[in-house]
Amino acid sequence: MCDDNADCSNTHGSYNCDCHENYQGEGHACTLCSDDSTWVLDGEAVCTCNTGYEGDGDVCEDIHECDTETDTCDENATCTNSVGSYLCACNDAYYGDGEECTYCDPETNFDQMVVECDPDGIDITIPYCAFFNSDITDQSFLAPGDNCTVENTGTNIEMSLPATSECGTTVSTNGTYIVYENSIIGEIREHFGAITRKKYLEIDFSCGFQSEEDVSFDGSLHAMIDHVEIDLGRQEEKFDVMMGVYVDNSFDESVPADYSVIVPDHIYAGMKLQDGEDALILMAEKCWATPTSDPEDDESYVFIDNYCGTEAEADGVFDMVKNGVDKAVNFGIESFEFLGRVEGNIFLHCHVSQYIPILNINWLTSNITCSTWAFIEI
């Protein structure tokens, strides 16, 4: 006979019992266990309290390991109860995972701070004991931010912030590097009997990303006298610039592997800055083609120099679609081949720079004639 909390289904010469949803058992005996217990089969269906709980299975109560001293915390750690478990945290002046705590070396200081930078963000790691030895608490950045974090791992204070102006970070450029600067602010408590005074300590740090870089199209343009076949590829450089060849002057769709163009039809190419501050502007100072993958090949054809096209735009040979306007550079150029190079390979290279406009001045727009405007380096 099936349990009252089971469904009976007929089979040829027999039947099956299946416990209702949320009930556990083999069908002839079905048990509804609480969220704090688990069904086990020991001759009959019974509920057993989960780890961290105690009781008869039907009623289970949280075990307070800290009160019953059944925790595994170090003697120099504080035990904090949680539902079904507990947490161990080393006391002040000690570092570790809570189950093992070590007294802070008084020689530990901020010289051991490690700052790591990349276009995705800035990470700072400082030994917890460096803050303790200076009696610093409540670490933070110059300003709050949704993407700025501070975490005490027990051994280190790990802080992170994006490579933007969030969290009070100042962003500047010296022509060679884009520099991100911020400070770690900690509250220092000085105790004088029954009173306390507060002061603040600023730990300055900065990271710089190179603002100029050479980027090459990771592929070759195979040129013959009647057409050019373009192999799809891309190359990412130190500050994440992607270079590609596109189907048309919308610069939305990359060319397929079997792409070809009839000489002198246009080749459409461009670069795009992948990460970093939204206000960053990408500029191509120089672009050139070589018959080999070596960008320093003695034989080359320069088609952008000093931020402008070397070919006459009025003749339609070259079209500087966008340069120095936002995070992308786009251009079109009539297809060609190198004389005497029967293999017909063409490799594209560009020297690009990333800048930050100041005072919201639109210092380069698409309607400025290259022969008349002067480039101002910030």
C-alpha cells in the first residue's frame, strides 16, 4: 500500500508508489523534511538534521558553535555564529584565515604595497599589518564609487577601482602616458585616556598607461594586378587597440576570409580603442603598408603622416573618414600592389596615440582641412 503522501500508478502485474513533490521516501513511506534536514533511508524514511544543526530531524535548531566551543577558530581569533555554521576572524594585531592567526611583524609597512594596472582597472594590495602598525582603520578612496571595492582578506587589504575618473581618480596625460591618480584614506585613532582624536592619512599612488603605440593588422592583403584578397585578422596591442578591415565605409562588418576587391576599389580599415575612459580619443599619427610583416621593412608606402592622408583626398584615392574624434579611427584607400612583388602581399601598420581632451574643446573635427589645422599635444 502506498503512503498517503504518494501517488500509485499501475504496472503490468504490479504498481509503483511515488512520493508527492517535496516528500522523500520510496513511496510506501514518505516523509516531509524541513529545510534544515535531509531525508535518509535507514530501514524507513527518516529526516536527519543537516550539518550545523541539531534535533530529531523533524525539528532542527542551529548549533551555536561559538557558545559551545566546538568551533575551530584560533585562540587569537573571534568566532561569530552564522546560520548552520560560524565565521573566524583574526583579532586586531593578528593576520590569517581565522583558524590560524599570526601576530603582526612591527616592521611591516606601506613599502610592501603592490599596485597593478591594466586598461580594465587598478588593483592595490597592502598587508593588513601595515595598516595596523599605523593604527589605521576604515580604508577608502578619495570619493565613493559603485565599482570601487575594499576587502580585508585577513592577510591583506585588497582594493580595486576602474581606470576611469570614478572614486575621485584624476586622469591626466603628459604626452607619453595617461596617468591615473588617487589616494587611500584611512582614519587614524589616537587614544588619550577617555578621549580620542582623529586625523587622516593619505597614501598616494598613480598608474600610467603608454599613450602611443604601434599597431599592425594581423594578416596580409594579397594583391594581384586585377584584385586584392584580404585575410581576416586583428591585432591587439598594449592599450587594447583593435585593427581591422571592413566590407564598406560603414565600418560595421569585418571582411570574410574569402573577401576580394578589384584594384583600384577601396580598402576600408580602421582602429578602435577597446577599454579605458569613455572620453579617451584615438589618433592615427602615421599609417603605412609593407610587402612583408615587418613594420620596419625598407620598402613601404606611407598613406597617413602627421595625422593626415598623404594622397589627395579630392582625387578619391584616400578618404580620412574619422581621426581624433572619438575612440575609433577609420579610413579608406584605393587598393594597390607593390611593384615587382609577385606574391602580392600587403601588410598594414599604424602608429596610434590615445589622448584626453581638456576643457571640452573639440580640437579635431572631420571638417578641418589637414593642410590648415595645427595639432596641439596636451
